[in-house]
Amino acid sequence: MMVWTDERMDDLATRVDAGFERVDHDIRDLRTQMDAGFKRVDNDIRRVRAQMDAGFKRVDNEFRDVRTQMDSRFERVDTEIQGIRSDIRNFGIAVVVGLVGVIAALMGAIATGALAG
């Protein structure tokens, strides 16, 4: 059976203290490594977020440009449609005036007997 003398107890205490010191040192090292890793991840997330924001802004600007172009084209189409409507209206008026003229000429010919033959 072993006898625990004061000297052996002191030696055990010294070894236990040294072990705890190593564990404390390892925990500090791990904490430092983890902090550095989290900082890298945070920086990566910030960089990705900035890239995404820039990409979204670029897409927004492209959509604005496309919308502006579409609006411009729609305005041109609207102008062309208005011109076509005006042409159709003018043609309709010309047809009506022509028909009125033909009817008036026929009525005049009937009234004067020019058609009797």
C-alpha cells in the first residue's frame, strides 16, 4: 500500500496545477482561434452581403433601363396608333363625303331627267 507523504502530495498538487495550466492555455488558444475564425466568417459574410447588394443594385438599374426603354417604345406605339386612328377617321370622312357627293349627283341627275333615256 502507498503512503502519501507531504512531499508526494505536494508533487501531485504541482502536477495537477500544471495540468490545469495546460488546459487553461489550450482553452485560451482555442478561444483565440475561434475568435479569429468568427472574424473571418463575419468578414466573409460582409463581403458577400456587399457583393449581393451591388448585384441587386445593378439588376435594379438594368430593370429601370429596360422599363425606360419599354415606356419609350410604348409611347411610340401609342403615337403610331393615334396616327392610324386619325388616318382611319379621315378616310371615313372622305368616304362619307364621296358618298354624299355621289348621292347628290344622282339626285341631281334624277331631278333634271338626265338619266331618262
